[in-house]
Amino acid sequence: MAKEIETVCVTTGPAEVGDYVALNIGPIHPAMHGTLRVITRTDGETIISAEPEIGYLHRGVEKLGENLTYRQFLPLTDRLNYCSAICNNVAYELAVEKALGIEVPEKAQLLRIIMMELARIADHQVLVGILGVDLGALTPFFYLIIQREEIYEIFEWHHGARLTNSMGTIGGVEAELPDRFHEKWPKMRDSIRKANDETDRLLTHNRIWMDRTIGVNAFCADDALNWGFTGPMLRACGVKRDLRKDEPYLMYDKFDFEVPTGKHGDVFDRYMIRMLEMEESIKIIDQAYAMYQDMPDDAPLMKKVPKIIKPPEGQIYHAIESPNGELGFFIKSDGTDKPYRIKIRPPCYMVYQAFGELVQGEMISDLIACLSSINVIAGELDR
Amino acid sequence: MADWQIDLIKVVFIWVWALLIAVVMTWVERRASAMMQDRLGPNRAGPFGLFQPLADGIKLFTKEDIIPEKARKILFVLGPPLFALPAFSAYAVVPFGDKIVLGGKEIILQVSDVNIGFLYVLALGAIGVYGMVIGGWASNSKYSILGGLRATAQLISYEVPMGLALLTIVLLYGTFSLREMVLLQQGTFLGFLPNWGIFKQPLGFIIFLVAAYAEANRVPFDLPECESELVTGYHTEYGSMRLGLYLFGEYVNLGTLAAITVSLFFGGWALPYVDMSKFLGPVAYGIASFTVFFLKQAFFLFLFVWVRWTVPRFRYDQLMGLGWKALIPLGLVNLFVTALLVQLTI
Amino acid sequence: MSLMDRIKDCLGTDLIEISEFRGDVCVEIPKNRVIEAMTSLKEKGGFDFLSDVFGVDNIDLYAAKAKKAKKKKKGEEEEEEPKKQGPPPPRFEVIYLLLSLKTNERLQVRVRVPEDSMDVPSVTGIWKAATWPEREAFDMYGFKFKGHPNLRRLLMWDEFKDHPLRKDYPLEGKGEERHLNYDTV
Amino acid sequence: MNFQAIQGEGWLLCKAEQLINWGRSRSPWPFPYGTACCGIELMCALASGYDMARFGAERVAFTPRQCDVLIEAGTITKKMVPVLKRIYDQMAEPKWVIAVGACACTGGVFRTYSTQQGIGSIIPVDIYIPGCPPRPEGILYALLKLIDKIEADHPLYKKRQQVVEALEAGK
């Protein structure tokens, strides 16, 4: 039987043909987010080996970056992790600012923090929603998407775009918080909490949900560090590492928030960490907002930066904690107005390379759950 | 009127009724899911989008009919009807109303009161599986075949607890005829409870309901279809009206299962505490009993939809575990206890 | 002890050059000593986390520098012919980004790779995290990582010929197209 | 009813065409080919706030056999081109294509070695939506435009012409 099916499937994957069925999942598959592909060898439903293949969304961003000026590259960073574009923008801005050796005014920092944390909530909401959809629970996704629309509304008020925000610029932020934010935020905070609560009640203690997620592709901390995991994936394995606490950038050292960690590194821990992080993000926004309101109205938002940005020759690396983990920009400058080499260190790239090891010996259903819980965003994976 | 004419009317009626339920159910499912998800749902085709299933049907009918090159042609064609037809046929033994006397003639509101109607339903349910398996196999696609294999394993495993749960009912009523079972459920029990199967066999009912969900391939047991894993499972390669038959058959199946649930556990057409035949004319009584039956059935149909949009999906091995490790032992214990009680009370 | 001193201690003779720019320390190590240096950095230096591995093509940088130097020379005075320099500097670099989880310090390690011998020892034996980044560096620049378990193209398709991130590859490509023949398998 | 009215040539054809178009335009099942940023906006368009299901675009299936409208949202890279072609070929007639976003229309900002400069050169596209990414309203508007297009179609007439031509050629 295995042989007969063999002829139908198209694989360019691992060549060894055993008694196992090669099952090609993706790139067009409901759970593959459009551009991922996994070539598996299965014994019945059990996965013997899985090899992810990427590059279906490789758009040459890094090469493009070498041909654009520093300011022109900013909009391209939106298209990396499009679920939380603002984090990418800020990461890039911070990297260039580090190369220039400047620090932006405090008010701009607070604005960036507020927007970044909102983006983090939006990103986690998509993740939790999609995880639910992939495990068969469709309804929470819709509840979360409604809240996401509200967050988009704030983005739109502030800088005019929903998804690809291009927020701020090198040296600061252009606009203050929109007036409507002051009314909107208290209401929105409650509704986000309500949606999270609804999701929590629908999923967390649901027996089927627990069966499907607890203990599924658990990963130990040593392996995770060896594979280069960061962010929620690493925290789920029990390592308390958050760049916001460990290498504070912007003003994160002034805020009071927890870093939730898991124990087993399974899908459930990843899901729970994201749920808890949303709450922490709300806390951070509250504090940042209070600090923002204490600022004088005429406090500067922008640092003076020359029109044409020419960082001195040298190479820098700056990383921030994006919703997925450590998002870093390496910039090598040759003293001209274009970066000589720009390298993005996407967080999900490192996680996804361990995918074969994560899902080995699990079942096809777990592969889907695992993929959703990693939160692979093809844009930043392939660049 | 001759007997065959009456029979013909009944057959046509039940056929149309089953079709209607399936059609309306697709609409109900979409609108109800939309309601639960803060959406509107389809509302462009006809009032409230009521004609949405019709639009889908027209579209599916006029779509290009593709049979994949590497598919087994005959089996590929055979799959969908084999899935949909048994579901329709099972309606034949469902008693949808009481006996009425018209012009000195006794008419039973049931296509045929087979004395082993109960076994007939089970047997037809088992045939429906072949539609899925054959469809999955003939498509010659890996997702399809995985779906087909899952369907086989799932349906065969869940036939057993379902059968065990139903056996207790047979023990209780001492008959295989669905009509007699309904008749035996009239009156009250312990003085205040309606004499329904659910109160006499609560555990049996739960086992039956779970198994029914599995038989109908609904979330949390929709593994053969399993949109996020197997694309659309056994009917991945099907398009046009063949797909329509599969989708349609699923809803007909739901209708059958709901009807059987009502007949076995919820007193069929009879209202509790009230005997409608005493103050209603024969025709009115026929309609009333049918309405009662339909309302009960509608509740279960809605329950199917409700559960569908609430819970996540099982994993394959968990599904098997639930079937073999939980439901079957429970069913056996239930059967044993029931047998003991029946033996003691006689 | 400062970070620079510790790294000097740790690397010993393997250290070719150490520099600092905006707080980012960058060290250069010889190509054939990558494994040893990385192991000692991991075990003695405490840099136990590999963030990323990637390549840099320096051909344009050298060209620009040469141009600048020429201009300067012209501006100053016409002197005698520039002295014959040694062999041209290696075209490529591989950069490893290391991180110490305990002290939260970051370190860039640079390995220079000449165009005519593109093989670099693979660090996948020390950190598995290098698996895909090294594949990508192979894909984009053509480094041959010795000891890599599965050195295939990662982002471009297998039949792709060039190495797109090299500076002499045009931004808009050379008109490559991908064709798949589905029925031959 | 005026009997003359139904005697005109093609009356039945016309009414049947109207019925078919009515059905087709009210159930354009989408194939969400979301590859990049636009895929997220497509997701929003399908979800609660915008709810594409209102127009009958309800049953999102990822198998090309069961879908009518290929909504191509996002960048198509050269690596992806054969896959897209294949998916389009596998869809059953009648089929329509919506290209969502600048990348799908023209390649957008990504004028690089690995990006396909617009999917129009690979598969026939019915509706182009500009924007990077377009708002969900844009996607809905495109769907409405597509529905208009479907309603203006002559499925049977075309078929009849084909048959007539084939017959004439056979003579």
C-alpha cells in the first residue's frame, strides 16, 4: 500500500524510502500559514521523521536593504513579522540609533513601549486564536479577532495603518498619543481582558484541550538553549529569560511586570505563557500610560537626526524582545547612507529549525498543534 | 385509498422531510455558528439567507466535474451515493407520529413498522462508513486515505459502545421495534418522571450520545474530515455535486441520529403527562404528534451544532482510547446492571 | 576583569584582532581554529548561546576603500607607486553572534574567508542552533561548512545556481525561474 | 402571462443562465491562498468584524477542487510559482482569481531576485486589489465586484457557442 501512494506524492525531501509513507504537508495546507512545508515520513499516524522546508516567502529583504537608505528600509521591516509590525519597526530604529549613538527622548520611548505592547497583545491574540482553530475550536478565534480590530483602530489613529504600521522614525516618534486613546484605553483594557477570559473559559480547562496540549511535544531547557530558542518558547521550557528584563532597552527597567515561565515546554505551556503575557502587557501599558500622562505636553518626541543618516563605519547588533522572542538587527555600516550589510535575526527561525526534533514520534495532529504553537511567521522566517 | 397509495405518500413525505431537514440544517449551522461568533452569517440569498443552501446546490451542480486521473473511477463515483443513501433509508423505520384512524383505516405514521427496525438502523449506519472509506481510498490521495482510514477505525470502534448502549434499551423494553419502544415510554415512572428512556437509562443515553457524535463525524470527533490536519479528509479530491452529496449526507445522517435519539430516549412523538389523542381529532392529532416529534428532533439537531462550535477536536489515539477504554467498559457495566435489574423485577 | 580581558584570556593565541564599537565587542579568529576557539569561548568564556551565524561579502568595501585611498593620494601629492601590498584581504567574513546567558554580554566573532577556499568548520557540533543559519550562509554566499549534517540550499530552490547575497549578484536577479515537473516522481 | 414573451429565441436559456448566475454569485467559496501580510487582512475579512460569509463566501476549504475563487493574498516568490500554477490548474471550472495586495499585483516593493513580479503573468486574474496590504473593506469590495462580474456572465451561451462551433467544424 505504501508503495502505491508513494507515486502520487511529490517530494524533493529526504530520499530514503523505507516502509514509511512520505506525507507532504504544505505549502498550501490549512495549518501551514500559506508558505511552510513539512515533509514527513509516517508510520500510520506516527511521525518517524519530519523535515521542514522553507523559503517559499523569501523575498530578498536583506539584499534589498543593502540597496536602500536607512530611512527607506524602515517600511520593509513591517513586512517581516506582520502580526506585530511595530516591534520590528522599533527594533530596527533602535539598531540604527545604536549605530548612530543616540538615544531618543523619554516621551518617545514611552510611546514606543505602549505601541509595542499593544502589538504584542495583538500578536498573541492571533496565535492563541489560530492555535484554537488548528485544534478544532474555532470560536475563540473570532472573539480574539474582535479585540484585535480594536487595537488596530488605535494604531490607525496614531500612524494611519492597520497592519504594516511603519511606526515612528529613526530618532523618535512623529505623533503623540491620539486624543481618543485616553477614552478608549480603559474600555479596551476591560474588553481585552473579557475576551481573554472567555477564551480561557472555553479552552484552558476544557478536558479535550488539555488532552490535546499537555505533554505534547515537550522540550527540555538544555535542548532549547542548544537550538537557540528564545522568547515564549524558551520560557515555556522553564528558562526565565526576557530581554526586557535581562538587557533592558528603552525604559523597560522602570516597569514592574512578571515574566511567566512554564515547566515542560509543551504546547499547553506555550499557550498559557502567551495568555499570561497578554495580562503583563496590559500592566506595562497601564504604567507607561501613567508615566506618559505625567510628562509635560511640550516634551520633545524627536531627537535631532541629520536628514541623511550616515552612521560611522562599524558593525552593531541590537536585539529586542519581540512577541516571538529575540529579534535582532545586525547592521554593518561603511559610512555611506546605505547599510553595507543588514542581517535580521528572526526569532521563529531558530525555533522552527528544531521542528523535526520537536515532532518526532508524535502524531500528525500534534505536528499541527506544534506548528501553531511555535507561531512561525513566514515573513520573518524567510525574509 | 389503497394501502400502496398511503405508503407512497408516506415515503414521499419522509423523503422530502429528510431533504428539507438537511437543507435547512446547512443554513442553521451557518447562521447559528455566526451567531455564536458575533458574526452575521450568510444573508444575501433570499430572506435571512434562507436560500443559501439552494445557491450552493445550483453552484455545485453547474461546476466542472473532476475525476482525478489516478483515481479509481468506479469507486470514486460510487463513494458519495453510498454515503448519502443509507442515511436516507434509515428514516424508513423512524416513527414520526402516532397511529391515526382515518375513514375507518388505521394509518401508522411510519413508513414501515419493521419488527427489527432497531437492527435495521444499526446496519444502515454501518454501511454509511463504506461511502467514506471507498471515497477516501478511490481518490488515491494521501490525505483522503488517511481520512478514510480514520473513518473506518473510528466508526467501527464507536459502533460497539453504541450497540451496547442500545442493547440495554432492548433489555428494558423487550422489543426490537422502534414503534413499540415509543409506545412503552408513555405514562410516568416513580410517580412524577415521564416514562422516558433517558430517566431509566441515563448512563446508556450518555454513551449513546457520545457514540452518535462519533458516528456523525462531528466535532469533537470529526477526525475523518479534520480540516486543519487532513485538508478536508476523505473528500479532499471531490468537487461539484459529489462533494454536495457528501456534505448533504452528513446532515441527513444528523437528522437520522437525532430522530433515533428522540424515539429511544425521549418518548418519540408523545408529550409527557398529556395524552393529545383524547381531545384532538385524528388529523389534528397526527399533525400534533408529528410536531412534537419534530421539535424534539430539532433540539438535538441544534445540540449537534452547538457542540460543534464549542469544543476542540480529539486526537486520533485519544479518540480510540475514549472508545475502547471508557465507553465500552461503561457500556458493559451498564448492560450488566440493567440485565440484573430486569431479571430481579420480573 | 573587563570583557575584553576575559576574551583575551580565553582565546589566547587564537585571537587575531579585538575591537569595540558602541559597546559591541568583536573578535577575529583564524579560520582553521574555529572549533577550538568556539569551544573555549563556550566553556571558559561563558558564551553559551549562539544567536546567529551569517556571512558578509566585503568586496565592495575594499573597492570603496581603495578608491578613497587613491583619491587621498591624488589630493596630496603624486608620490611614488604605492608599495606592493601583501595578498588581497579575504573577500568574505562569517560572523557568529554569541551571548552569555549569565552575564548578558554579547560578542561578535569574525572569521575571514578567502574566495578561493570557501570551507569553514561547522559549529553545529557545539550548538545545534547553527544548523539553519549555516545552511542559509551556504545558500547566500557559498560557504562550505565542513561537518555540517545537511548542507543544502535553504531559502532558494535546489536547482538555483548563484549565491544571491554576494555583492556581484544583481538585485533583480538573472532571470532564474523555477520549474517543477510533478509527474516524473 | 404574455405567451409571446417566452417565445423569443433564447428565453429559456436566458432564464436558466440567470438562475445559474444567481447560484454562483451567492456562493463563491474562497480558496484563501494567503502567503504574507495580506493573508492576515484576508483573515480579518473572513472573521467577525467584516464577515465575508455574508456574501456566501462561507466554506473556506484548502482543497482546490471545492473552491470557486482563488484569493491570492500576498507575495508570490519564484519558488512558489509552480505551486500556484498547479493549484490553479487543479481548480474546477468555473473559477475566478482575486489578486490581493501590491505584491500579488506587481511584486510591490520587493523588486528582487526571488520575487515574482505580479501573478498576472502566471495565471489569469479577474480582480486586482491595490494596497500594501489592502484593508478588509478592499477585499470585500473586490468580492462584490467579482459577484457583479459573475452575474454578468453567460455560462450557457458560451457553452452553446462552443457546441455550435464544434458542430460547424465537424461539418
